[in-house]
Amino acid sequence: MELSKEEVRHLIAKRVAQEFKDGDVVTLGIGMPTLASNYIPKDIHVFLQSENGILGASGILPLETADKSITDAGGNYVSICEGGCFFDSLTSFSMIRGGHINTTVLGGLQVDEEGNLANWLVPRKIVPGMGGAMDLVVGAQKVIVMMEHTAKGAPKILKKCTLPLTAQHEVDMIITEKCVMEVRKDGLWLTEISQYSSIEDIKAHTEADFKIADQLKTF
Amino acid sequence: MKNKVITPQEAIKHIQSGNSLMVGGFLKCGTPQLVIQEILKSEIKDLTLIANDTCFVDSGRGLLVANKKLKKVIASHIGTNAETGRQMNEGTLEVELVPQGTLAERIHAGGAGLGGVLTPTGIGTLVEEGKKKVTIDGKDYLLEKPIFADVALIYGSKVDPLGNISFHGTTRNFNTMMAMAAKTVIVEAETYLEEPMNPDDVVISGIFIDYIIKKEG
């Protein structure tokens, strides 16, 4: 069964949200990672940290009713949950770099067997800047890369990244519409398979070598 | 006591062509506007903008890019203003991209009298090019140098006559660091208080602030 682009994004986001634990401080990257906030299990409370200076950010508010002085890092208007707080960029990145963020979820252009991530620069094409991504990947306790498994059919999980790196050896987990892979000391491990994929499908669309866990789960 | 309140027209007398200019703000949030409008009307050019991002092509400090008032940008993100990337590729604008947390620390170092900061961010990436690597207790760090500007334009939600500032929502961003990191610091007050504010509310002390611009009137 072929999933639409939108279905793929939601499938990945839903699986990502399963990684959050009650009380976690989570920083979501701009774009697809933001979708994961829609799927946080109802029985847990997660503090969403946004690098521009808010802990406890709510969902996105409509322009008409929003307080224009409260935004997330994407510039969306949000509100703040009970127990949350505001801070400056220095404190925000002390949280991030200092290891006080439990989990960060970022998009990726390429990830490789050594847990290297490239997601900020395509030379001569896309030069948006790294924003807070380099700090997040270096500092967060757990780094999840959520992305489509391939780009126009080409693998994004590689033996070695070819694009400029965001950080070295920092990725812990990769979640795509096909599978979940963990980056361990001895390389990549396939730990879960999407109900819409198979080991053969994953092998065909992954350049990197990976080992297959004994207890392979399905999502 | 010195009256710190000036008009935007008076403010630009403190800014010269070729100056380095810090501007607070994260995209459109918590960012000064009025002095930038005056710079656009003036002959001032060749500025080096130091900011988190270059905002949007038609908004705030993004207008400095669009109106070619800059020779250099030091920022963490330029992706929301296509004009920055265009001028960079054309070779008319120099752009130094700095990881956001590193930018915050470099500005803080500049204002706090520090010789630099050691950060693990950027190790093994293009960011480490030309920088000194320092190993502390077996871990590698990059030595990042302080940034100090000629002028800082910052935003405050409430500002009292002494220049004490309090903030609402996510408007703090880089404003708190920049308040300490420039020779001349000008704050744009969303609300100007006629009396000194409650000391418990002060986030930035007025001792860092040279001039105040009132948003209304």
C-alpha cells in the first residue's frame, strides 16, 4: 500500500511521540518534528522547550486571538502551559548544550552508520544556516532524527554522510515511515518495522549496513 | 539624573557607516523597529549586522538587508529572508553563520569581559575551520571569540526612566546579552513607565542602557 506524503509525515510523527516519557523536556525542530507534538500520549505530560525562550509551549494559536509576544522558534504564536517559563537565548542554550533537554527531534538530510547527521547545508543550493541545530544535537541527552526514508528514491541513511555535518556521532535513533533504527557502538540496528514495510524493502532503500534486532517490533 | 529618552531621529546620530550593529529579536518577536526605519531613510551604510537571524525581507532588521545597508551579517539563520542568501551568492554581502548557542555565548562573553568561550558545538563540522581546538579533561572544545559591537538596538516590553527593562513572553531572546555588549545601547520600549519599576521585575539593569526610544509618542 502506497502512503501519501501527508500520511507518511503523520505516521512518522506518531511513532516519534511514543519515545516521550512523562515529565520529559523535549525540543522539536522546525518543520516535520513539530507534528510530533500532536501525538503526545494523553496520559503523560511533556514540557516542550523552544530555543527562542519558552518551556511549556502549547500548540499553535490562530493569529486573531494570539498574544504576539509569545512565539515558538518557527515564529508561530503559541501559549504557555501552567508551570512553564520564559527565558533568554543564553539560558535556552544552557538548557540545550548543558544536557538538560531529555530528547530532541530534528529533521535530517542524511544520517550515517556512525551517527553523524547532516541537516543544515546543501552547498551552492540551500544555505539557511544552522540556527540551533548544532547545539541541540551536541547537547540533548537523546537525539532522534525523523525523516522520510529516502529523498526522491535515493537513500538518506548512508555509510558515510556526503553533505556538511551538523554534528559527529550524536544521533541515537532514526525514525522513518519504514522503520526505527538505533545507533549503537557497533553500528546501526533495525529495531522496528512499519506495518507498511518489510526487511527487503528497508534493505533496498538503505545504503548503510545494519543489524537486525532479535525482537523486531512493528508500528 | 540624565534624561535617556531620545527620538529615533536623534538615535541614528550615534550610528556611523561601517559600524557593527547588534539588533535583538527572534524573527519578528521582541525586536526593535523604529531606529531601523530611520537608518533606512539615512545615508548610513556598510553596517555589520549581528543578530540571531535576518528576519523577513519586509520586516524589522530584514529591511536592512533588502535596502543594502549591510556589508556583513553575523547570524545563526538567514533562511527566512531570501534576499540575504541572494546577496551572499552574488558576492555583495559577507555572511558568517554561527550556531545559535555559540552566538549567544560570544555576545555574552563580549559584554561580560571574557576572552572567549569553549564550546563542543561545531566540532567535526565546517564551523571549526580556522578555530583553535582546546582539550579540557579529555573532551574537545572550540575556542569561540567574544563579540562586542559599536551599537546595540534592543527591545524591552517595559522600560523605566533609568533604562531598567522587564520582558513579556518570549521577547527576551538576544536582548539581554546585547544590552551588555555594545559601546552604545539603545532600547525601544513597548511601554514606557514614568516611574522606576519594582526591582523584582527588572531583568536588565538600566546601567547598561544609554538611550530609550518610546514606541508610542
